[in-house]
Amino acid sequence: MALDRGRRAVALGAFAGFALHAVAILWGYRTWGFGRGGGITWLDFPVSLLYLQMADQRQLAASLLAGGLQWALIAALLTWFLGRAVRRQL
């Protein structure tokens, strides 16, 4: 039972990381005029090095996918580590 809750928490963490990244990228892409590529590059670093040479719409799509997966992984790992730390103290 605890294992199922842990997996669900990690999955929800990954989804939240992906969704928050998508919102941040779309908001930044829409509101930042000059320099939007630089902002996206730093937000998704180091995976942004894979799509750095792309322009506008292709860079946005690559950032949403590759950067979103990066942040989903980061959020899932943080959720997993936090869950393990809390379970040990209980």
C-alpha cells in the first residue's frame, strides 16, 4: 500500500514538474520579446544545448518537450527523495 502511494506521488511530482515548466516556457515565450532564446536556454540548461541552434517555433517545441522531460525527472527525483526522508522519520 505504501509503495503504491509512493509511486503515485512520484508520478504526480513528474506531472507537476512538466506542467509548471510548460506554463513557465509559454509565459516567457509570449511576454519576453528580445532575448527569449537566452531565457529558455538558461531555464532548461543543460538539455538546452541539444536544441540551441534551432529558431523560434522549433526551439519552443524542443524546449517544451526536452526541457519538460528534464524538469519532470527533477521533480520526480525530488519527490522520491523527500518521500524517503519523511518515511524514515515516521
